[in-house]
Amino acid sequence: MDDNKVIRQLIRVNLELEGFEVVTAGDGAECLEVVHQVRPDVVTLDVVMPRLDGVRTAARLRADPRTRDLPIAIVSACTQYEIDAGFDAGADAFLSKPFEPAELVALVRQLVERKTRAGGAGAFRAVLGAAGESGSPAQAESAG
């Protein structure tokens, strides 16, 4: 669920090719409505979205007993401040733009499998950097 239609479509196509069923929303407020209707296994958010940004959307999902264990990945060109704010709001993972489609698919699959295995329990925090950035392209931290 991303403010940029092209990115949204890219995410959708790549996940559908891997067998995921994907529902999109144009902003954070619509995302909250869709989540309650569809009950997805994972939510991806952009930080910058109209009406309700990704960090506040994540916080609302975490505050609601129906969605507090829902895995949340933020897919955005993030600053360290946004990453920290996102984790504070309850996001499980970040994938920074631009990203490789395979990175997105792997992250979503990891979140779904973790939810299935753990029943939603346990802490999982991952920050995936874009391909071609300096340093390690992916880092995962376990907060547990």
C-alpha cells in the first residue's frame, strides 16, 4: 500500500507472481478499511501517504486488538529517523527504495512464515537496504 501507483503495481505483480493474493489501498486511511475487510497476512506501507502516513497507520494497526499482531513492512526511501519512528510505531521491517523485487518477495515471505510459525508472537525487526548501497545490503535484528 503505497502512495505511488507504479510502485504499488510493481509490488502487486511481484507478489502475485510468487502466489500471494494482493489487495492495494491508495493511502493509510483506506489501508485501515481494507485491512479490516480482508484480514491480510502482511501489510506493506509507504511512509509518505496522503491522509494518514505509514508510521501513523502502523501505530493504529498496533493499537487495535484485531491487528496488533499483523506483520507490517514499510517500503519507503527512509531516513534513519523514519526507521526509528516506524519501529517505535510497531513496524516489523523496512525495505528502502529502490529495491529489488526479490528482496520484497523474500521479506514478505519471511514475515508470513514467522507469523505462521509463531502465531504472531515474538519480535522481528529487519531493515533491508537497497541494492547497490554501501555496506551490507541487508541487516536483520532480533529484538527478542
